[in-house]
Amino acid sequence: MLDIGLLFVILIFGLLAVRIIFYIIRRSAQKAGSVKFDFDLADLQKLVEAGHMTEEEFRRARDVILSRTDAKFEPVKGFPVLGPVEKPKE
């Protein structure tokens, strides 16, 4: 009876150790995947404040970012040099 109880305790501790290892791996993978490569308006404003971007460049970049927002909540894909293309008026 003692052998079965000992094996059961070892099994429980083994499962607990595996669960902890998976938790650590999952958490480190989420931290590694949380890097963002797209600009948001706050990043652009910091560039203006630091003097790396003019107000005109900020307005054009802001228009590009705002033109890409939609209901899908996906990250911005790329950052074009030119502003958004204006649609011809009919």
C-alpha cells in the first residue's frame, strides 16, 4: 500500500512540475511575441517633440495611420512614404 501511495505522490509532483514548465515557456513566448513594429500617434508625437519630424510630416503620417484604422483592430502593416491616395471626385 505504501508503494502505491508513494507512486501517486510522485506522479502528482511530476504533473505539477510539467505544468509549471509549460507555464514558464508560454509566458516567455508571449513576452517575446509582444514586440510591436508599427507606429502609433504617440510615437509620432514623440518624434516631433524630439525634433526628428516636422509638423507637416507628422500631419501626413497621422493621416496615413488614421486612414488605415478599421473595425478589424489589426496592426498597421508597413508605413508608406507617401500619404493616403485621394479618391477622385465624380
